[in-house]
Amino acid sequence: MENISQTIFNELEKDLCKNVQSTFIVSGGSSPVQIFKDLSGMEAKWSDINISLVDDRVVDINHDDSNEKLVNDLLIKDKAKDAN
């Protein structure tokens, strides 16, 4: 997974070299969990990265099945805490 995380990170960095902002659209579920953990620890200009969900479940944001909660808990933290 680390290789996948690094590839995603490199693409985000490359996009930010060409554009003022970059958008990272993610899926929820268990598949991206390790990738989110890896990315949250990588140093980037996260304030210029917009993160959005491809899908979400119709549950409260605090519910354990919420993909938005998953992204908030595992990706938008640590070094990535300033992502939009």
C-alpha cells in the first residue's frame, strides 16, 4: 500500500506544481484505510488540496459506517489536517 500512497502523493504534488489547487476524490470503505493513514503523515501543502467523497452512506456523520467520518478520522489529520 505504501507504493500506492506514494504514487497518489506524487500526483497531488505534481498537480500543485501546475495549479493553485488540487482535488483528491476518494472512496470510503475499508480498502483505502491504510492509504489514508499513509497520506496523513506526508508533508504537503494540504491547504491547497480539496478532498471530496465519491460516495457516502446515508448515516449520521458520527456513525461508524460514515465515509465522511472515515476520511475525517484517518486522512484529514496530522500533516494533512489543513486539507479542505
